[in-house]
Amino acid sequence: MDKSMIKGMALGGLAMVIVGAGAVGGYQTLAKPQAAEVVAVKEVMTTVVTPREVCEDVAVQRQAPVKDEHRITGTVVGGLAGGLLGSQIGGGSGKKVATVAGAVAGGYAGNQVQKGMQERDTVTTMERRCRTVNDKSQKLSGYDVTYRLDGQSGTVRTSFKPGATLPVKDGKVDTTAPAGTKS
């Protein structure tokens, strides 16, 4: 065999190896699945909290404003009544003492009666009372999709509801929403 023949056989063999490797790679690319079979789809819900204000009118009782803060009217009226009653008791200098004592006791009693009346004197007004209430609702946030690819099961979350299959790119399930699909 001459040298050119040996070179030709070597180059031919090398070309066969390169072509064969390319063919195997091409076959593997063609043999990869293009879609994964969808086995189950489960909706994923999220709780949404929406605050809102609720107001209502409420009757409120308060102590009425006091016009005679030092209760002078009750003291004077009670003192006069006590002095009048005290003057009816006894005679001579005892009458004066009874009148003064009656006036002092009547003044104190009148003051305390007026105090009790002022404390029980109330005014009812309407007030607007507001509070925040949280309304809860459910919102669809996606889908948990169980799929089968090359005899293996897996789960992915998608923003869209898939059909019977999911596309596969580079050996992995593609969860990109198809064009025109609402997410």
C-alpha cells in the first residue's frame, strides 16, 4: 500500500467518526420528547384581605354642663330652710343657736342635694363611630401542574391553565404562558 492510500484511509476513517458522532447527536435531539403529558391540574388560591371602614351613629350620655359649679344655690336655699326650721326650736338665746345650727346644717344638706342632682343630670348626644373591617376573598394565583416526562413525574406552577401537554425545551418543562393566554 502506498502512502497516499494510507492517508486516504485515515482521512476517510476520521470523516466516518465525525459523521457518525453528528448522526448520534442528531438522533438524540430528535429522540428527545417535545411535550410532557399533563397528569393533574390543581388551582392555587390566595386569600386577599381588603380593609374597609364601617361607621355608625351611637347615642352617648354625658354629664350635663354644670351652671352652678360651687353649688351656691343649693347651699343658700338649704341654709335658709335650715335656719327657718332652727328658729322654730327653743326660745331666747337657745333659739339663736338653733337657728344658726339649722342654717349651717341646712346649707350643707342643700349643697349635697344639688351635687347629687348635678351628677345625675345627663345629656344624650349622637356621635359617629368608625372602625376598620377586613373583608377576605379568594383569588386564583396559578396552577400546580403534575406532569409525566420520560417516565418521570414532576410538578410545576404555571400562571395559566394548561391543556393535555406542556412544551419541553432543552429537556425541561417550559412554564411560559403561550401567546394569547390570559394569566
